[in-house]
Amino acid sequence: MSASSSARFAHTVEQFTAYIRDPASHSGPPGANPERLALYRQLFYNNIERLVSYAFPKLRELMEDEHWHALVGDFFRCHRCQTPYFRQIGGEFVAYLEHERQPEPWDPPFLLPLAHYQWTRIVLESANEELSEVGIDPHGDFAQGSPVASPLACALTYPYAVHRIGSGYRPTEPLGEACYLVVCRDRCDQVRFVEASHLTIHLLKRLQAEECLSGLALLQEIAATVGRVDSEEFIAQGLDAMEQLRAVDALLGTRSERGVEAS
């Protein structure tokens, strides 16, 4: 194919994709059959809409058909996906909501937080990573041992109670205080969540970022940093939070001595 032929072909593809994204503003390649173009456009849109509906069923349920299709249509028209994989379309949709979406009067105020929460659950469900038991004592003492955080746990903070949103609960204003959630996939490959506190979220993030000598040492450090004079009460709260995380496998246990020696 000559350079001029390649250029013409590339231009034709650009005209075709412009029409597929936005038929109201683009007519498609000259000489193309309008009915076929419309059919192709509908097929492309239907695939995207089906993928987005699957990833965000609660949003789909709560929005009127007209408003839903307007939302997905705007995503289809405006967003340039960075992945070739259909299963990642949900992540692209969240990126669109966060960085590109121009709010419409009918948008739920919790649109982005709820989408982010739903997508996080899907990411955890589909993750290939398995939870290892090597070098971990699942019943270890968090105060004396080094707590091990799950790689399949997410510490989340939202302005809405996204886990409660549904047909019977559609908040119109943000909460007075943030909603803290830990979402994780447990050892049985079930995605679970637990309502948490700011301390719980902070602990999980710290433990995922770095290995500490012991849970007690970490809590003493945090207490000193935030100026908690009631350090004994604070440490007790922190240890309770760790047990709460262990109950859903967000913390897997403590680093076993055998695991340390083997490493």
C-alpha cells in the first residue's frame, strides 16, 4: 500500500470512528451506506452499554432509561479508553466520571462514589492474586506480632454511605461525617465489607504500605504522632480494629517466626 493510500485509509477510519462515537456531529465516510453505518453504530453502543450496565447494576437500577442512556452515550462519545480489554471498561467509566463528566441536573449526587465502590468490588472479585498462608500465623497476637495485611483489601472513604444506597435509600446530601469502609476478598473468595473508623482505615493503609515490628509498636507510634495522651485506651481501640479486620481477612494474621527465618 502506497503512502497516499495509507493516508486515505487512515482518514476513512477516522471518519468512521467519529461517526460511531457521535453520529449527530459526523456523517461518516463519503459514499458509505447510511443504514449500515447506523447499524454498526448501534452495535458498538450496545456492547459498551451492556458492559457498563453489568459493572454498575445499582446505578443502572436507580437511573431512568433516558438519563442512563444519556450518561453512557456521553461516555461513549467523549472518553478515550486507555485499555483494549472489554473487562476494564468499568475502570474507564469511573475515570470518565472523575475527570470528564460534566454534571447534568439528573445525575445522582452520589454518582461517582457509588460507581467507584461497585467497581472496587468487581476488581477484587476478578483479581488473579491468591491469599498466601506461607509464613503467616492466622491466630497470631497483633500486639506482639507483626500484622500482615491482605493485598486484596481496600480502605475506602466516601461522602455517602454507598453500601446502603438502593431503591429505598437515595441520599441527596453528603453525610455529616465521612463513610469509612474496608472492602476485601476473603479466603473463601467472597467479597466482603465492614463499616470502619478513621483509625481502622489508617491502620490498614499503614500495614499495606510497610511492615511494622509489632501492632503495639505501630499503635504507640500513631498515638504519639496524634498526641493521644490516653494511649492505653487508644491502643485498645486499635487492637480491636485489627481484630475487626482479621474477621473479614483484611488482616491475615501475623508474620510467623518460621516465615521470618525462612526468608
